[in-house]
Amino acid sequence: MDCKLNPTPAKKPRRQLPLLALALAASMDASAANSAGASIDLPAQPLAATLENLAKSTNTKLIYADSVVQGLQAQPLKGNYTVQEALEKVLSQNGLQYEQVGEGVIAVKKAPAPKAPAIKDDSVFELGAVTVSDQAESVKLTSKDIATSVDIMYADKIADQNVLTAYDLFHRMPGVQVTQFGQGITTGKMSFRGFNGEGRVNAVKLLIDGVPSNTNSGDTYFIDSLFPLDIESIEVVRGTNDARYGLHSFAGNISMNTTTGGNYAKGRLSYGSFNTHDIQSGLGYEKDGFSQNYQISYRASDGYRDHSDTDKNSFSGKWFYTPDDQKYKIGLIARWSEAGAQEPGYMTYQEQLLNQTQTFARNATDGGKRTVGQVSTHLDVNLSKTLFWSSKVYGNLFDDQRYVTYGPGAAQQERDRDEIQYGAMTSLTYHPVVSWLDDFSLETGFDFQQQENKYLRYLTDSRVRRSSGLRNDEKWDFLNYGGYIQAVIKPFKWLKLTPGYRADIIDGSFFNYRAGSTFGAYPLNDYGTISQPKIGAVITPIEGYSLYGNWGRTFQVGLGQATFVFRNQSNVGPSLNDGWEVGVKLKPADWVEGRVAYWAQDASNEISRNLASVDSTMIGATKRQGVDIEVKVYPNDKVGVWAAYSLQEAKVTNPPAVAAGTMEYVAGNQVVNTPNYLFSAGIDYQILPQLRSSLWTSGQGNYFVDQANQRGQYGEYALLNLDLGYQVTKQVELQLQAKNLTDARREYVWYDETFGATAQPFFSPGDGIAFYGAVNVKFDY
């Protein structure tokens, strides 16, 4: 390509350069000229000549490739224009655009080709403002390509929330059950599709920035490392139709994505009820293809109940590089968090009636500390126009020490969990142009995760181990590896098919170091190759009306020691969860959107973990079914209404004899801690241009706490919350949040049959009314 210099008093010869043709202005103050108007009178002529004259008359440096302007003509231009106004006129006529790339430097380039209007053929429901990125999109399949119920919540619904942990953010998510223990570092869990959220059957795969983030038991404790200000979006994929993930994705998966790229400095300082205070900060710097993002945050609270002080800190750094041609993207993410807390303990029915904020002498030394860490490398490569390769290599650390007393007369326990995970994920996506198809993508992938796990449990007195108090001393290796193939096929504009297949293999070894009859090694259950076929479809005969359906299989294996065959036990195969769903998504106008879906899932060999011990119980075959309804109405820029309601049922259909005889599950009983309905709804109102408000509610129905369904139903609640934000300046916003405005009484209730004759429901009350104020600051540069 040629490099041209604008005319100057001294003539210079033309010389060849490989990249750009430069038109240089004679003025020394180009930046001032950019914003000032100039009198321009140019005839119709080749575009290259017009650009050369513009550069000279406006004292601006223009850069462009010869091939971009070759053969193009510019219309006459006469009048007083800034350089931007002049460029807009002459470039738009030729399908070109400009971009300010430096101080007094403007690049001319081809405008992206307009895309043909596409029929919206997904089943995705979104809450919040969608952030449009200027990064080139890859062709890798995402949750939006899966023909199942997908919900996405964006940063504007997340960043202003005052939450003890990121679990609380899911109160706004449609169809998600949030179980809050209120016990120190063991604060809560989330679940959906009729699976309870207390950890008996962990059924949700968690990914943070694409990295698997479950513990060996399937718990989602790695969420402790996230603070709201750094979260860009939360994606919930419900159902059995996503072939990308295997382990822990029994009911679906959740992806939490944090801020990457950009030039900004942001912070949040808040204070509120129960002496709750936090400071969150973030910094982003991006230049010449290299981006850096940092986050440092701290939160502490005295808690709603006595003896419930908590504090937590978090740090993360992200470094990515993308060259100018965007052929690849390489990056590193590191994340670390530490948390410590006291535990107020569980109360009996009579105790919680007297005073919901009290604690007891038996819980005086209960509490714990937790450390989580993650590091991952990321590589995305555009191998060609139709072939895309993506890979991640990661390592996770989980270290948890907890002292807990479950109830009156129970001994305190020390529970130490130490887990190290490392793994990799890779995928290859092929997106060719097929003349006889409207669209086609094919993706294949492989992933593995190796775990090194340790578990110690002691009986203690005020955190002092008893001489004969050892109850568990276990070490086990766990390996999961699997692969998948997923296609997105559009024979016609109105039909999308998503067939897929996944297979997983489990391996590992277990050793019990506790002296006695259980000492020694134990073999792995023979799970074999776990086959998981999938199929989905979306039919969109008319823009705004989509009918979708899917069928798929997911799996669950034993948790912890239940993964292995203990003495006097027989081999247990994987629990296979076969699920299907039919739904319709409606968007008859830009301001109204809705989705209705009916779903059902049948699982075999389901395993339940006992909460107060480390044993597991076979539930047997189960059936879950339900209806999800979601609607969003935004008639104008000032008012918006959204609501979601999930009706669900989870029943045992064929329990094994041992469960029917000892743990009391019989055919037809409801699975414990699974409410029959969940709901969330809100009204967003822009009171003034600077003042916004959101009044919203969330809640759930009652659930049975015991497997026999005879110890009563608990757990029903409805919370009313108010969010206010006042934009003082473009950079500063003042925020007020009122939570549980009606001071509704609620509690988490659990019951464990392993307590035998002393078994009874135990209660952990939730927070009462609370108020929080915050200052949010963000500077873009």
C-alpha cells in the first residue's frame, strides 16, 4: 500500500509502506483543529483527493489504506464544517466510516456490512440493559444458542444490590430458589427445576468467567469471591439440553461473568443495618490491544442475629491481549477471597418463637473461615473465517474450616475440607456457509477435571478436639473427563434444530484413614461411560412468536464417599435425569415480552446427602415437573413491569427398600425442602431524569422438611424491597435500598432423620427489615 504525505513547501518523494497511506496536516496543533470548523469548498473528485484536501484544510492527520479509497468518488462539499462533519458526509456516501484513534489522528475504514434482518428465534429472557461490546464476536456457541429456558440479568440490576454474598442476587432471577442458612460462612445456595437448594442434591453447574466453580460435593462456594460491582451478567440455563457441561449440571448451569476490558475507575461505598459496611473498587485500562482489570473489595456485618459477625475480602486481576487483526485473544485471570464468620446456631421451634435474634451458649464458639482461589488461562483463536478454537486451563483451591453445633444436646463438630482442582476445557467451532441451509454451526469439545480432596471431622468442645473425637479422616482423588458435540441447524429462517450428544467418564480412588473396621481403600462405583443425548428445536413462523421444545439427559454421581463402594454395600450406577420441555416465547411488540414453559424430569438412582453427617441416602427414582411463566412490559422509557412465577412439584416415585424402611421415603412423597411455587416481580419507575426507583418482591411457598412428609410444612415467605438511585452527576450516584419493607417473618427449616428419636425441625430466621445507603462512582476515560 502507498503512503502519501499532504503537500508541504518541500516536495518529498512517494515511498512504499506495507500497512497504511498517511495524509499529514501542515499545522502543528491538530487537536485544536479537529473541534474547530473550517470553510471548505471542494468539487466532485476522487475520494482520495478530497481526503487529502480535508487533512490539509482542517489540520488533521488521517490514516487509511489505499485499497479502501481506490476507485471511489466524493460529491461536492461546500460550507463550514468540523473535520468530523465533513468526513461524515463524504464517507457515508461510499460505505465508509471514521474512528478517532489518537490525539488528532482519525482512521478511515470500511463500515461493517449491514446484516439482513434476522428472525429472533431464541428462548432467552433478559432483565436489565444489554451492554454492547465493540469486541469482535467469536462464533463459539453460547447459552443463547441452546433451545431451552435461558434467563440473563445484566449489570444495572446487579451493581446496586446490598448483599452479604452473591447468592442474594438470585432473588431477582426467575424460577431460582435461594436457600439461606444464615450460619456464618455457610450462607446459602441456589437451585431450580424442583431441586432443593440446601445441598442434599446439588444440581447446578457454576461457571465463573467460563471456569468450572463447584466443590467436589457440587456446592457453589466459589461464589464467595464475587462482589456485585464487578459482575457484568448472570446467565441461568435451566433444563437438560445443554451438551457443553456434564458434571454437576443435573438441572442446568449458571454462568457469572465479570468485567473485562474498558477504561474506567469505579467504586462503591455503602453502610446500613446491622453495622453492615462494604467498599468495592474496580479499575480497567485498555490500550493497543492489551487490557487490564482489577477488583478489590471488602464487606463486614454484625448480622441480624447475635453472634453472627462476618467479614470477607476479595481480589481479582484479569489481563488479556488481542492484536489489531483480532486473530486471537490470550489472557490470564487470578481470583482470591478469604472469609470469616461467627455462627448463631439453629433454634428449636419453641426457641425461635421467643426471640428470633438470639443465640445460645451452645453456639458460643461456632464459626469458621474459608479461602477460595482461582487462576485460569484463556486462549481464543480465529483459525479461519469459519473455524474458531477456544481453550481454558485452570486451577481451583478451596479450604474450609467450620465449627458447628446442630442443636440442643449435640456435640460441637469441627469440619475441615481441603480441595485442589485443576482442569482444562477446549472446543472447536465450525460455522461455514451452506448454500442449502439458512445457517449452520457445529461445535465439539473436551474437558477434564482432576481433584485432590481431604476431609477431617472431629467432635470438639469449644474448638478443642476430644481425645477420641475423630469421626472422619478421608482422602480421595476424583477425575471426570468428557466430550460433546453440538450442532445448530437452520434449514429455514423459521426453524432451528439443536441436536447434541455428550459422554462422561468418572475415575478415582478413596482411602479412609480412621482406625477401625472402616480403615482402608475403597473402589469406585462402576459408572461406565455416561451417555447423554440431547435434542432441541425452535419454530418461529412469525417474527416475535417462537415455539420451542427440547429433550435431554444429564447425570449425577455420588457425593464424597458415596462415589465409592463401601463395605457391605453394592455398586450404585449414575443417576440419569431425563427431562423435556415445551414452551412459547412471545414478543408481539418491542415493549412487551413473555415466556411460558412446561417441563418434566424423571431421575433414577437419585442420592441425597444427609446434612448433619457425611452419609448419603438413596432416594431412588423421582419425578419433577412444573410450569414457568415470565412477562416483561416496558410501555415507555419511564415505566417497566416484570414478573415471574414457577409452579413446581418434586416427588419420589420408586424408593429403594432400605430408604422406605429406614429413611421413610415412600412412593408419592414430596422431596424435602422443595417449595411448590417461586415468584419474583417488580416495577421500575424513572421518577425524574436523575431519580430512578424499583419496587420489587420475591418469595416462595411452603415445603415439607422430613422425608415422611409428617413433620409439617415451613418456608413460605414474600419479601418487599425498594431500590432508589439519584444521579448527582454523570459519574456519581447516591443509592438507597430498603429490604424486607414489611418486616416479614421467614426462616430456613431443616430436619435430619439420622438424629433418630431426638430428630426435630431446626430453624434459622432470616433478616428483618433493613436499610442501606451507598455512593457509586464511575469515571470512564
